[in-house]
Amino acid sequence: MNSSFESLYSTCSMQSETTPLLQNGQLNRSQLPSSGSGALQPMSPRQKVQRSQPVRIMAVRRLQEEEQQFRTSSLPAIPNPFPELCSPASSPVLAPGSLPQSQPASKHDVKVFSEDGTSKVVEILADMTARDLCQLLVYKSHCVDDNSWTLVEHHPHLGLERCLEDHELIVQVESTMGSESKFLFRKNYAKYEFFKNPMNFFPEQMVAWCQQTNGSIPQSQLLQEPRHLQLLADLEDSNIFSLIAGKKLYSAPAEYGFCIKPNRVRNETKELRLLCAEDEQSRTCWMTAFRLLKYGMLLYQNYRIPQQRKAMLPHFATPVRSVSENSLVAMDFSAEALSAALEEGHAWRKRSTRMNILGSQSPLHPSTLSTVIHRTQHWFHGRISREESHRIIKQQGLVDGLFLLRDSQSNPKAFVLTLCHHQKIKHFQILPCEDDGQIFFSLDDGNTKFSDLIQLVEFYQLNKGVLPCKLKHHCIRVAL
């Protein structure tokens, strides 16, 4: 098709540059064929003949698309060569009007629970995905859409749960759930973390062990194509779940169990395939490998969609930071800058002026206000146990910098910073100290003091200090 346009282009160009068909207002008959079926008919002198222009050669793919579109729009009635394959109610003629018409998507009611036990019934369409429902819940709950929200398929009677992939259809997943199962709306910062830091999910020792077992397999190929997992299970009609209470329900040797659950299983446990890892990192590695086996490149496309939207709408995709956070400057805590860090810590104490202003407008004393103002923040979880803080951190993703603050169980006047680093959870005690009659808070034995916990969190969001990493993500519970 492209060559025919090239020949037409060359013929028109040569004809227009050599001998025109119209000279001095008269038709040049020497350029016309004398006779035959292909002879041109004489043209009227009144008919204006324009100089021929070059024909633009279109891309082959575009021409094929237009040709296919033309054939579809002008499809004639074609007799069906296999009428015996049609049902009696079907017509034996395949005409354009007999093609099935798209029906409007039906609506369904879905009940979603939050971490605090509240719930919301949402009316959705049959073709709504997990990402669509999360964005709808973010809008209704007035949350910041940072692409870390997820929908969790929770089976309390089986002790199983998993995060839905962004492309999964809600109605289709709900059809495989039992009566006691439910959807949870939760943060999951580790949903696509293996694309950002693959070696945290596939440690070098595990990759080296697989290479020794399977022969000389390149590391990139091993991470991209975990086809050897097909020997263990076929995930076409199954999904990978985490065990919530593996020791209690299934007598697992450790709390790092996971399960391959067929979609047809609702309440029974006889068809569940239970496995157990030695630690949290190994379990995360295996579950990530199963996800890659089942969905492959589709996971990477889900990961790239928010980034592409962020590039198109940079002013709306980035969460707004607080004014006080924008006014801060990151500090260097190297040995050379230790004295500067201490001076900066004392400078932070002078910001208590803001607290005095708030105290003058409130019946609370400034010192009292500084001890309760943190309760308005999403990262403060109140009086929860050490085990509960571990559970929340694990649920929302074992990524570096994930944190929460809670009341100390051993010291009623102190607080605890629970922080995740290298998929391990660590705790740092925040102690109150008094200076010149004012109460300050510090987690480095008073070297750096803060008038309230909000200042402390903002400081360590920009400075690592004595912590193993900066505070990056905070655990949040939203009431629906």
C-alpha cells in the first residue's frame, strides 16, 4: 500500500514539473491517451485545473487502522458459513446490526470496613477496580491520595488476608468470598516497594541460593520470571494470602506463614496449601515472587499509572506539606556537624512562642497544651500495646521510615516512637524533661529538646539524628 502512494507521488510530481495539462487556457491534448478504455475524457475549458501537489505518505500503521475502521463501519451482510454452530434463536446472517450491543454496567453495593471498625456501604459499577474504589473512598473520607491506599480481602474465620491488586474487579473478588469475609480499607506502603528497592525483597543470600539450586541463572532473569514456582502451585484460579494467626489456627512453626487459597474455597480449610518462612523478609520475598508469577508485567503497569498521572498533573498529585515542614532545613549529623546540631536543637526550644499564642486563646496552660496537642495528629495512636504497634506496622508495609507514636506502657509520662528499618521494627522512648519551668521532649537524653511532639516529628522527618533513618511514612487509621 505504501509503494502505490510513492508511485502516485512520483507521477504527479513529474507531470506537474514537465508538461502541464493546461497551456494558455487550452487543453494540451498531446498529454492525453488517444483511445482505448483507459483514455481520459476531454475536460471542459471552464473547469479549473490546479497544479498537482505532492501527496503526503501516511504511516503504514495508520493506513491499516483507517482501512480496518472503514471495513468495520461498512461491513455488509455476510451469510454465516457455519449455521449449525448458531443457536435456533440466533440469526444465520452476520449483519452489522446483529452484533451484540454493549449493555450498561450493573450496580452493586459493597460494604467496606476501616481499621477502627467503622464501615461504609458504597454503590459501585460491575467494572470498578480496586484502584477506583480506593480513590472513591479517599475522596469521601477527605484523605490525601498518595497512591498507597489499598483494599484488603479479609477472612477472619480462615485467618487469611491479602491486598487486592489495583486492576482486580471488586465484584469478581466478592463472588469468591464467604459470608464472614469482608473488605478493609488500609494503607500499604510496600505494595510496589520491590520495584524501588528490589534487593530489600530479594536478598542476595536468597538469590545466591536459588542460583546454586537451579544452575547458573542470571539474577535479572530470576527476578523477572519466577516460573519455577509453577511446580508448587498454579495460581490461575488461586491467590496468595498472609496468615494472620498461623500458630493459633494452624499450629505453624512460626508467625511468618502464608497460604495458597483456591478461589472456590469459602469456609473449609482442607484445600488450603499452607507454607511457613523463617522470618518476615523471607515471607515477603516468597509472596512477592508469587505475585510476579501470577500477574507479571501487569504489576509494573499498575505501579507506573500513578507516576504517569503525577507527571501529567504535577500540581495536584503531590500531597501538600505543612507550612512548618516547608520552613525547615535538613541537617547534617556527621561528626563535624555535631556541635551545630546541638545548637540547632536549642534553637528549636525558642519556637515555644507559637505555643504561648495558642495557650492565650485557650483555657489550657501552654505547658498543658504541649502535652496533648499531639493527640490531633494521625501518627499518634494513643495507648496501644507493643504487640499492637507491631501488627499495625506490618499491615501497612515494612518499608523504611514507616512510624507511629504511642503512649508508653512502662512510664505514664513518656511516649514511644515505633519505627521500621530494614524490615525490622524498633522502639525509641521519648522522655519529658523540664528546663526553666517548661516541659520539653527528647529521645536523645536531652541533647535535642522539643516543646511538643509535633515539633519532634517534623524535625526527624528532615533529619535522621540518632535514628537509623528519617521518618517517612506514618501509620494512619481513617474512619469511614
